[in-house]
Amino acid sequence: MRTSALVRRRVVLAPDAFVEVAIWRVSQPVPPSAHVFKYRLAYVVAGQCVVRYDNERGKGDHRHVGAVTTPYTFSTPDQLMADFDADIARWNDAHGRS
């Protein structure tokens, strides 16, 4: 499968927290996803991944917030980033990290 990296970055947000984002354009969708993007977005706090969005073969598009995994409806990479940022903000608010 041919891939082209669109975004690959790690941003430190606090001494104990960082965001890592990787988005690739792929030549064929990753089943059962119907789009040509492969992605992995993670928000890590104190060594634990507390928010993660990814699509993996066999599982498709989904997100993890804490221990809960739910399906995710992918539309565009920009919307993916906006949804991820919103989940980080909600998590931070709920955990007193605003």
C-alpha cells in the first residue's frame, strides 16, 4: 500500500502532557473505512493515553476516551482534527486541566 504523510507531529502541551498526530493518505482505504486516510491521534497525560482517534484494519474509524471506545464518523482530516481538539478540551475541563 502506497502512503504519503500529510501530518506527523508531536506537541508538548504541559510538562506531563503531549499530543501526537499522524495522518497519511493511502492508495486504498483501510477496511472497513471507506476513505483514503490512515490516522492516529493521541493525547497523553501523565503517561496515559486519555484520548485517541484511529482507524485500524478490521476496526475502522473509532475513538477512545478513557476506557470507552466508540465508533467515529470520518468526514475530512480538518474535521477529524476539530473533533479531536474538542474531545481534548472536554477531557481537560472534566479533569480540571483547563
